[in-house]
Amino acid sequence: MKLGLAKEICKLQGISFNIKVPVICPFCECKQALIDSNTGKWQCACGKGGNIDELLELSQADWEEKHQFGYYETKNNKGISY
């Protein structure tokens, strides 16, 4: 189901449309952070929070740090196999 359609149905029926998505907190690394679809903010049980753009940047930086070697190897591979 498309979320846009669900949102429209809720609007027509006078129902508040709010989705909270659990994600892994980049600070405590527990799956206790929630993204609120209405506010565009996230909050974790550890007390950290902010807007989802900042969360995306933190998550991308964390991913790149964890996968740095493999990412570098695939990006700079000139067709040479080991």
C-alpha cells in the first residue's frame, strides 16, 4: 500500500496519520530511536535526538566508517582481481 493513499484516506476519515519508525541510534547503537513522520524528528531512549536530516548524515558517516576498506577497494578496482 502506498503511504500517500493511506494518508489521504486518514484525512478523509478524520483520523490522525502518524507513523513512528524504529531505527538504530547512532549514539547508543540500540534500536530504541523513533522517527516521527509528522514532525520529521527522531528521539532515542538514551536522550539523543534531532531532525531526520542530521540522523541521515550520522548514519551515512557511520556506514562509511564501517565499510571504508571495502568501499575503497571496489571504487578503485581497475579490473584487477586478487
